[in-house]
Amino acid sequence: METKTVKQLADVLAATTVFYNLPVAQLVEIAVKRGEGVLTDKGALNTLTGKFTGRSPKDKFIVDEASVRDIINWGAENQRIAPDKFDRLHADVLDYLQKKELFVFDGFAGAAEDYRLPIRVVNEYAWHNLFARQLFIRPTAAELEGHQAEFTVIAAPGFKADPAVHGTRSETFIIISFEKKTVLIGGTEYAGEMKKSIFSVMNLLLPQRNVLSMHCSANIGKDGDVALFFGLSGTGKTTLSADPNRFLIGDDEHGWSNDGVFNLEGGCYAKCIRLSEEGEPQIWKAINFGTVLENVVIDPLTRTADYDSDAYTENTRAAYPVEMIPGAVIPGVGGHPKVIIFLTADSFGVIPPIAKLNREQAMYHFLSGYTSKMAGTERGVTTPQTEFSTCFGSPFLPLRPLVYAEMLGRKIVEHDVRVYLVNTGWTGGPVGVGKRMNLAYTRAMVTAALNGELENAEFVTDPVFGVQVPTSCPGVPAEVLQPRNTWEDKEAYDRQARDLAARFADNFSRKFPDAAEIAKAGPQVN
């Protein structure tokens, strides 16, 4: 039986002009005609998202419903909103949309058929619908014919909430109702809210089916060896997983079932600030007709993209189907991973560029999720900020963090997975003193970890962080591997390392007081 929400939406769709599942060319044509974007010289559609050039995590809510109330990890990242406030906002959004032309995409989240979620995305903007088409999993003609959405995203960027009436924090809102199986988005044109809201939905649904949902990229080698790359935006998940010597499964969101790993999406959402053909050739070549660019500066005469410019934001983006990457795995499924890599962009410059972790350390660093929040990925973030984001994705995790960490720990043991911590951040000093880690060195370290070559190196224990650091790695100067050696002022390094260790310990003790055994695997604070 249809829920009240579905009936209301169906009424709106029946009463207005709706374009269902348009192909890429038509969506691009309509978007350009409506002034929603312009074509670059490569044929990509460049759009501007206005004042919101990143996510708005403080405006994200979950409806406080009986079916999920006791399992949600309520707090600053999973804020409650009352059902009656959601219902009022939902009705007002539908009234607003009934006066608009609408675009509908029907598809899936989850490449593994046994675990995929049929979704529907309803958009006010043609370019948003193109984004949804490129980022989610596109159905075949047969699948589309029998498609029945189990979750619906309604994106109305032109609608602004009234906090006094709707119970929101501001005019912007991203709200998930698990009982109504609906996501409401409004007051922001940033398209990434759509993909991350469905990721949040999957992060509740999949663990209930014994599937670990993960904020990570994944690729597979020529011998079938799967690798996972965890990390927040700006740490290099997309860049490092788009390896010309390996095959991409996906760049951002995955599930890990008893059968192996599978992509939750059908596209990639790559940061493209300072993008170059030499540095990231696969991403560079993927930006063609059908790709959606966000907030990239375009020459008004030649329509050439200036990827070095941050005039609009550091968080410039390119959204394209995963098959645009040569050799991408379609459908996006693979076996159990052999290697897991945790990526961090350490703004202090004291985390080793690569280090080996045991199971307990892996769980500790997974729960800690340390990195520097990079400029532009969220509203108000203009300089790097120290961040501990649980499981490298706390804004998207509705359940208690130990649910995900314990599942990860079990799978590491069951499948004998090697785990490494890789710092793609600073070396030789903190931000303003040191410099960003050389990408060629990072690639060489990751390659050595994936092919097993790094296991032949001698390892030493870092005296502060307790992790195992190799003394050599092919293609990397030995002094780079020991961060203290890259600092001119060794005493300043020691102070900074102890300070960061104390931050780790403080964060962990506050967030996970019941995980004392895991805490022992963290940095040593003297």
C-alpha cells in the first residue's frame, strides 16, 4: 500500500509538467536553454551553486520516528526534527514544486543486486537531475520498466524554509525520514547534498543486513586484488584510486558484504581544483560531454576551464559516470579487499607518510578518522582545520560508530587484510611552514603497499604514534619516510607530535569511553 508521502508526491507529479528519465543530451540542452549552466570547450556543463559551494552539515536532520529512535546516534551530526515539522515542510515543498517543471530520475544505489536500493530523485533544476543521473546507478530499459522506488529524494533549491514554522536551523535543510522513505533538500543548490543523503540512508540500511557501509574508494588489480581507500574530502580518495594500472570500482561510497565489495554509486564526484592532465590524467580525460562541473572558472571567450582558480571556491567538482574512467569495473563489484589504506591530510606535518597498522590500531584510526578539513568542502571553512571525523565519514553515519568499527575489525581478521595509514598532508612543518606531500611519492608508497613490496622493508616503531614506519620504499627518498627528519627544527617537531597525540587521546576518551581496549592502540601521550 502506498504511504501518504508517495500519494502526495504522485498528485504533484500528475498536476505539473514532468520530464521522466531524460537522456544526457536532452538534460544538457534544457539546462543550457534555461541558463542553468554553460558548456565548456570540452563539452562539460559548468554550473554555479551560488553562496553554498559545499555541504551544510549543520542543516541536516533525521526525523525522530519510533522505528529508528533507539538506534540513531543522536547528536550534532544526527539532529532530531519532529515528525509534524517534517510533515509541514514536506507539504509546503510539494506546494512549491507543483508550480514548477520537474525532472525525475529513477535508478539505484548499490551495484550488488542483492543489496541495491531503488531510488527516485525529483528535481527543480535540469542540471541537478543530470547530476543524479551521472552519480547514481543508471537502470537498464528492462529495470526502468519495473522500477519501484523504495526511497525518494526531493530537491527544491529555490524553496527556503522558515525556521519558526518548519523547525529548521536556517532556510537550508537536508532531512531524512526513514518511515516516509523520503529525503527533503532545499535552500541550497549544492548538488552533493543529494548523493550524501542517500549515502546516509544506506549507512543505516546496510548494517542491518550485515553489510559494512564505507566512505571509501575502491579499485582492483590485474590479479583481482581489491584495495579500499578511506578518507574525507580532499585527502586523495578519488586521485589515488584512479590508478591507470588498476581498475576503478568506485571513488567514494561502498558496501562490504559476505560476497565482497560493491560500489553504492554509478559515478564519480572528483575535486578538480588545480587539476592537470599530468597529475590526474584519468580524471582530466573524463571531463567531457555529460560531465557536470561545479563552480569552475571558465574563460568567457574560449570556454576553457581554469582549474587553478579558486575564485568561487576551493571545492570545485566534476561529476561523471564511473565508466568514463578507462577500465572501470562495470558493474562495480569486486572480491574481499587485500589492502586497506586510511588517508589523512595532516596539517601539522607530523603523521608519517605511510605506516602499517595492526587490527587494533586500524580500529582506533578508523574511529578517530583524523584529517584536516580542507577549505571549501563545507560552508564557512576557508582554511584547513583539524578534524576527527569518526569512521572517516561521521556526518553520514546514523548508527553508533562502534557498529561500523566492530564490523571492520571482524572483516580485517576474517580476510587477513593489510592496513596502512597514509598522510597526504604536509611534510617538513605545519601549514604555512612545510609543504604538501609530493603526489608522486604518495603514489609510489601506495603502489608498494598494494603490490606487497612494502612488506619486504624494515620497519621501525614511531615513538609517539606507535605505528610501524618503513625505512625504505621504492621511488621515495628515505628521509621523507621519517617525518621528523624533514623538519629543520627537531624540537618543534617533537612538541607538535606530542600535541597531536594529546588531541588524539582527548578526542577518543570523550567520544568512546567504553572502548578502553581499542584506546590502548592509540598514540602514546607522556
